[in-house]
Amino acid sequence: MLKDITIGQFFPGNSLLHKLDPRFKIIITGIFIAMLFAAQTFTALIPGVVFMIIGYAASKIPFSLMIKSLKPIIPIIIFTSILNLFFLDGIVIFKLWIIKITYDGVTYTGMMIIRIIALIAGSSLLTYTTSPIALTDAIESLLSPLKKIKFPVHELAMMMSIALRFIPTLIEETDKIMSAQKARGADMESGGLIHRAKALTPILVPLFVSAFSRAMELATAMECRCYRGGEGRTRLKQLSSSARDYLTTSFSLIFLNMVFLLNVYMAG
Amino acid sequence: MTAVKTENLTYTYGIGTPFEKTAVNDVNLEIEQGELVGIIGHTGSGKSTLIQHLNGLLKPTSGRILIDGADIWDKSANRRDVRFKVGLVFQYPEYQIFEDTVEKDIAFGPKNMGLSDDEIKKRVIETAEIVGLSPEILTKSPFELSGGQKRRVAIAGVMAMEPSVLILDEPVAGLDPRGREKILAQIKTYHAKKNATVLLISHSMEDVARYASKILVMNEGSVYCYEDTPIVFSKAEELAKMGLSVPQITKVFLKLKERGFDVRTDIYTIDFAIKKLLEMKN
């Protein structure tokens, strides 16, 4: 069912990761991604993976959840692995007719699989431990220098938080409408491509109708509460950074340095 | 004859996640054909989850569901046919409307059944009449109609499949008193005309008291009781513990009894109350 998707979901908690300032969490996620992509060898990937495991341990998010979040990307992993495995040149270790597997192909594919898995699992931690509201507040704060060049930072953040806020609502709505149409005998599981595309009409039309009416209602409700953009707006929850945030960021920077050192060391 | 039967029906949401919850727990039910059953229960008592099992929308975690004696999750069973037999009207069904005319929207179900054009036309006209939609409305866009009319179009869309079991999840929620009356009376008409089994979820004890012959009380995912209407409403104290109540008129008579008047307490409709009071007077 649609409800089983966990990517981008927020799991409330009280762990170290939940308590970190969301701005720093975004920065640390950036550093983490840099760790994975700066690594040029297997050994250099280790700090990134270890960092991710520490993150999961510190977040108290169940490991099974991480495995579940990886399910949807399995096809992508398989597809890119096959491409990399068979089409990279280098020292040939296996050859059958026109199929050849090279040493470079194997190492590159292995590294890529680890990279993708760590990337998805690690960056999912950001959304698992940060509420959408906190996340957009953090983005607004991080982008605020752009206000100087008249970039509508607040409006962008508001749009993002509204969009994020309504994803679960829309998923629930879609589920409901699908059930209602199935109850009327709508057939969505069989038939060719055209038939299936046509079978979507009974779902998409009500979904759009309700999404638009919801948007109108929300706009009215915001106007009723005198919303008029970001100018002079104060917050209920102020973002504040503490020693904890700086320490965690330094910790992640140490790991990034380890990657660079390992790169140099392994190459030499 | 038993129309709907469940055996040890259990359903658990989100197995293996922090949100795991058993919504329906070991439900054993036998509903006779032609019965009009009111389903009551506190929010989150598992009513909506239970009814979504009866037409095969949800697959039970364990247990069986039998419609007219056949297991709907049997390998040879076709769930789509089950859905034509067991019509389900969801809460706020007007949100499922999608066609550009009322007629086409009511015809969606019958069309999916693969009926002939003549038969579809006949059913659309017949059900539109049951739910009190005048013929000139049929060619209009459903999005131009009032809330109550939309609701009736959506209910007609399910009735047009002529299900032998009709289930409605709070069909009158959010309507004005006159709209409520109309729709409930129309459901009763369908029940009588087609000799159908009707299951009606409602939060209004008055509505349930007036229309249902039997009442199913759900509490925390389990069936608390399934009895004739008077028997259920004689358990006022037990119902109160579950956050439910009895019809207002029953409360009045309970209070009268408390103050020492010699009155019956199995009174749950106003008509019946008037009759009994007049009897006492004479």
C-alpha cells in the first residue's frame, strides 16, 4: 500500500539526532555526502559507512526501518550495477562470448552499490529525525543571505513546508479514493497500458478537485489569520545552536578528513 | 440465511513499524440476510476497518470472511464480483465523484459490471428515483450540485450495482436535519425494495434506534455485542463506559424511573414513547 513508503517520513523521538539544530543537521548531511563521493577506494568509503552507522545508533531509529526504506531503490541499484559490471574496460577477469567482466568493473560496481545504499540510508536519517517544519525553518535560515539579492526565501520555505505538510494528507486521500472506486468495481490491476492510464481518471479527477478545494480553504484560513509573508514575522520556536551542534559538526569533519587521508594513503 | 459471516477476523496495521496497531481483533459475526444492522462504536473502535474487510478491500491478517457462504479470499474467488455483491459507501462519498454528468457517475459501477446499455440506463433511472434525484439533474455536472445532492449521487452510484449487502459508513454525516431524514428514508426504501442486507455505521443513536433492527457494538477492535435494538439500548450504563450513549428519549425515561415514576425503560423512539405515555394516561 501507499502508506508503506517511509522515505521522507518523520519519526518523533528524543535522541541526540532529534535534538540537534536542524541547520547543522543539513550541513552535516552535506558533509556526509561529501565523505561518500570523495572516497576513491573501498577503504576510503569506510569512514562514511561508519559515520552512518553511528548516526543510526545515535538516532535510535530501528534498523529494520532503514532496510525497508531501501526497498524501493533496489531496481535502480540492480540496473546501474549491471551497466557498470559489463561495460567498463580494464583488466579482464572473466570472458564469455561478448560478455566480459573486468577487475575495474567489479570494484567500481561494489563501491557504487555501497555509495548508493549509504547515501539513501544516511540522508533518510535527516528526515527521520527532523520534523518537516523544522527542516523548512532550517532551509529558510540557511538561505537567508539570498534575501539580499531579492530572492523570495521565506515564500519558498513556506511553499516547501505546505507541500511537505500535505504529502501524507494526499497519500491518505489517494488511498481513500482508490478504495472507493475499487468498491465500485474499478479495475486498476489488469489490462494494457492505455487501459490502465484510463483507469486512473476516476482517481485523478477527485484527487485534483479535493487538492484545489483544500488549497483554497488553506489560503482563506491563512488570510483570516492575517498572514502576509515573511516581513517582520517572528517565530514560536527559535532555532538556536549550542556546543552540541558544533561538536557534532566537527566530528563529521574529522571523518571527512579521514576520507581524504585514506585516499592519499591508499594511492601512495 | 446467513449473508455475512466472519470467523476470527483480525487485522493489524503497519506490522513491524512503530505504528503497529491491531484495529480489528478476533471478530466473529453472523449477519442474517435482510437484516438492517446499525453499527455503533467510539472513534477508532475498528468499525471502518471491519467493513472494509467485508467487500475484500482489506485482506485480514488472519481469519476468514464468508459472503453467502463463500470465502472471499479463496483462491477461486473473484474479489471484483464480491464488490458488486457487497456495496460499500464510504464516509463523505461525494469525494469519489469524477464524471462530467450525474448519469455517467451513477453508471460507473454498473458499467464495471459489464451490463448492457439498456440495463445500465434502467438502473440509473431506478436508483436516481430511490434517492430522490429528479430526471433533469441526471444530465447536469455533479460538481454544480449542493452537498446533499452530491451525497445522494454518490450513494446512488453504489445502489445502482444492486448489491445484496449494502454497507454505509456514516452516510448522513455533515448534513442538515432534513437531508439526514431523506437519505435515511431512502436507504430504508432500498432495503425494503431489494430485500437487501444493510449495515449502517452511525454516531447518532437516534438514527440507529429508528432504523436498525439489530445493533452491532464495537469497542477497541472487538465486538462488544450484537443484539436486537431494545436489548442493546437497555445497557445504558455499559454503553456509557465505552463513551457511547443511548437515544435522548431513552435517557428521559431512565431519569423518570430514577425519580420514582413507574415507566418502562426499553423505550428508544419518540413514536413508541408517545404511544406508551398515552397508554399510561388512559
